[in-house]
Amino acid sequence: MKKILLFFALLSFALALPGVAQAPKAAPAYFAKYEHLKMTRTDDGILEIRLHTNDGPITFTGRDHREFVEAFYNVSQDRDNKVVILTGTGTEWMAKIDFASLGDITNPREWDAVIWEGQKMLQNLLDINVPVIAAINGPALLHSEYALTADIILASEGAYFQDLPHLAGGIVPGDGMQVVWPRVLGPQRGKFFLYTQQKIAAREAKDLGVVAEVLPTNEALMARSYELARQLLKIPELTRRYMRTVFAQPLKRELLEQVGYGLALEGISATDLKVAGELKAKEAAPAAGKKPGKK
């Protein structure tokens, strides 16, 4: 037994010596599991999560809404992830959505699943207990709440923020937007942003305290993201992890309290639009069937 223990001790010592090659770790299976997430990790533990559709800008779908729950859980469970960079592809961070793929928002049984996913997705993002850098490479028109869960937000010159789809569809922005934007802008400015569908360009976002730095190009954006990530790696392991935890906890509590309620109201507002449309069609039908001169 002593000889066996001595052998493994010497082997471990030899592998730790400079110049002794070690076999690279295989990428975890979850890296390639999700249709619209591309994940790559450097040898020193910087995980890049890139939103994409067919290697171009992402079109967000109902499948993404389901898969991102598990994806962010996987990321949070992997201790080899030391810092995370969340970014988009091309010239968009997230600007397009396939509404039909999300199902019938007015059907309680279908919308109940979306409510659960919406809550778990944000909780799992905040359960990633390493620093997260959001690199906003273009318009962030939907689900910018994902970016605002990050510890550091960088943006390129062409980036801007806007909550486009909710009021465009006539529904309540209850998926976390009602929490993160008033939190980062202040209650009054945050409500103004959501009520008016205000567009906030990268430079203005920096002045408002949303963005830490604005970079001239997307190439510069990613270079700076990795530079900052490597700076964060110099922080001792547990200190780095616990800093994320201590910063995330208050936001996690607020989202836990508000997102389920907000998404329920979002569904009610959508159902009201459907009912109003049906009533309008019903009222128009008899008028269309009347003959001239008849009362």
C-alpha cells in the first residue's frame, strides 16, 4: 500500500512540474447541447456563452425559453467555470423573437410553463457563482434582463437598449424587466424607460450607470471582456465566487418575489386583448349581416 501511495504522490508531483504535458480536458457535453447557445472555455476557465441562430444573430424562440433554464443550471454547477462572458453574435445582442413558438399566452396551461421557466431561468443565471461579464455587441431589444444580472456590462458603440416587444404586443413587461430597469436606472427613470419604449444608446447607458465601458468595435469589446476576465481570475477563488454571491443575492430576492407575479399579469393582459378582439368581431358580425333599410 505504501508503494502505491508513493507512486501516485510522485506522479502528481511530476505532472505539476513545468514543461510536463497534461492531457487537455474534454469539453463538457452541455457545451454542445443547446441549439442557440455556443459555449467555449479557455484553459484558465473563462467560459464564453454566445447567443446565436445558425451562427448569426439569435432569433429567440420558445425552445430557447425552455432550454436556457437547464443551460444556465449546467453552467452554475460546473466548477471549472471561473468567469463567464455572455454575448451575442454579429451586430445584435438579442433583437428578434419568434412569438408563435412561445405558445398561446392566453392559455393558462401553456402560460404556466412559461411562468415557471421565466422564474427559473433568472434564478439559475444568478446561481452562477462566478463573475459574469455581459458584452453587449448590438441592439438588446428583448430579454435585456439577462444582461442586467451580470456583474460587469460592456457595450460596443453600436449597442443600445430598448424593451420593444412587450408594449408592441400590448402586454405587461412582467418577465423581470419591471425589476431590473427601475433598479439600475432608479424607480422613475426605469418606469419611463418601460412606459415609453425608450431607446438608450451605449454612451447614454454609460452615463446612466448601466454600462461600465463603451468600446469602439465588437472586436475591441470582446478583447476587453477577456482582459477583464483575466483580471478577475487574479482574485482568490473563493473571494471571487463569494463576491458574485453577495452582489447577486439582493437581486435574486427581488426577482423571486416579482417575476412570477409579473408574468401572471403579462398573461392576463394578453388574454384581455384576445377577449376584446373577440367582442369586437362579435359586435361587427350582426352589423355586417343587416340589410339596407332594416333596423
